[in-house]
Amino acid sequence: MQLADRMADFDSSGIRKVFDLASRMANPINLSIGQPDFEVPAGIKRAAIEAIESNKNGYAVSQGMPVLRDKLQARLDAEYGRGERDVVVTCGTSGGLVLAILALVNPGDEVIVFDPCFVIYPSLVKLAGGRCVWVDTYPDFRIDPERVRAAITPRTRLILFNSPANPTGVVAGDDETRALAELAAERDIALVSDEIYREFCYDGPLVSPARVNSQTLVIDGFSKTYGVTGWRLGFAHGPRQVIEAMIKLQQYTFVCAPQPAQWAGAAALEVDMSEQIAAYRGKRDRLLGGLAGAYEVATPGGAFYAFPRAPWGTASEFVAEAIRHELLIIPGNIFSRRDTHFRLSYAASDDTIDRGLAVLRRLAVR
């Protein structure tokens, strides 16, 4: 059987390869996985169980069940003004990104992507027949609006923005966010803001570009905030025309987000996660303290990642040596055109973080 030509552009995710490796190791020090290590709050679990036991197991409406969608819409109306933004419930944040890019990008269009970026962005652009135009953010992973302006051509259709960022953990400053939002509006370019880590901001609240540019499409979800990565529950909000297009696409692709998860998501919106967020701020500080003096690393203001520079060799060579010491981390070339940095996830127990830091300090000097 002959595969479609587009499959030549896809390889198995490098992150998944590390996950597979972890499953074959007896006692790995796993700082690779971007998945919260805290328990799902009991009330959210109960809501999911109750939904299943009360037979809420059939198809949901494609735009999202009213029990969840109406709550999300009420929050948006309170934050942005009534009637300014519509919402759709999606099959995870990744599902929302798929719908957004398919709705907005034509074959041959250019999409501005910041280097480094979340691993699926380039693949989704290719899936839509688009072409990535990379804007470099090294060494501090800050967005230079003039670099973005210089990258814009008549073919530019979309800018993909992520803050707090995966893999760096960097949170875009207010000035960066405002400048990017204003530039997208000025040039009539779609702006997609991936805000899945918005609750994990440790040094101040996130400022969304949707505050500045009302045409911004925001992608968000429940997976990281509530530790329900396996439930595949996300949402998107933005201009009505785009949201309606995404709902149509969802009808013919994912159909709907899982109905029991949507009832649980409605309960989750009432749960205070500040204790868990505070604990992750402590993990961030613990990691940075352990790396200090041995690694060059931009301070992550959010998410649960750090992106240190490899102290010797390429990042791939350094990660291979770390794995030989049973430390699982991700080489930066999975997220970037460069092979100079590596990603650490501190979504792990303090003991695992400390074990990982001990290995990293030993490996800092070759």
C-alpha cells in the first residue's frame, strides 16, 4: 500500500521516542515528560465518574456541551466584553491547533513560527500545505518585533505564538505581546496564541495578545492546569467567523470532545489550583538553584520547563550521555533548528528533580 506523499514530512515525535525509552528502563530519572505529577483533584474525578454512571456517554454536540461551553462563554464575556468572542470545546489543545491551522492556512501560505517552538507546530503547518518561516529568539528567547516584521511577506497568513512557552518556559513580556498583537493587526495577519500554560505564570499574570488585538485566536485547555492530559479536553476562543469554521471542521474530524470529560471540565472551572501552582513555582526555583553556576539557562517565568544550554558538545551528544546515566531529557533540536540546548521538565517529584540535578552537575564538566 502506497502512503500519501505528505507522510515523507513526518517522523515519530522525538519526545515520544524518549517516552518509549523510559518504559523500557527500570528506574529512570524522568525529567522529560510535560505532564503534571500532581493528583487530579477529587471533585473533578467525581464529576467524571458521575457523568459516566449517569449515562452521559454518547456523542456531544460538536461545539461543546452547554454545561461547559456556557461556563466558558460567561468567563470570556466577563473578561473581554459580551459578544466579543465565541468559544468551541476541542479534543485537547492539540486538537484545537489542528482545527485552527486547517481553518486559516491555505497551501502555499507562510506561517511565522518562533525558534524554538512546540514540536507539533511545523508538522501542522505542513499538514495544511503551508510553509514555516522561522524567527529566531536565541539566546534569551524573547520576541523581537522587528525580526517578525522583517519576516512578513505577501504570503504570510498566520503567526503562531506561545506564552508561557514550551520548551523554554519563558513568558513574553507585556511590551513584546503588545507589539506582536499590534503588528498582526496592522498587517491583517491572523495571530494564534497558544495559552495552555497560562495558569503556570510565577512572576505575574499572563497578558494575552487578545487583550490588544480582538482578532487573536486563543487556544487553551484543561490538560496541564488540572493534570488531565489523557482526557483530551481543550477549548478555543476568538472571532465568530473563525470559531464557526473550527466547529465545522470538528464535525468532520474529531466529531466532539469526550462528553464525560466535558462535565468534569465544568466542575474543574470551580476548583482552586493555586496550591499546585505555588508548588510548581517552588520546583522551578529548586531546579534553577541546582543549575546555577553550572549551566547557562534563561529564567523560565512559567510552564514547567527549562531550556539550558548544553555545556559541551551538541545537545544531542549531551542528552545521549545523560541517558546513559539514566537521566531522561529532550534534545533541543526536536524543538529547534539548533542543536545547542536541551529541555528539562520539572513536573516531577522533588526527589526526582534532585536526582536529576545530581547527574547534571556531574555531567557539566566533561
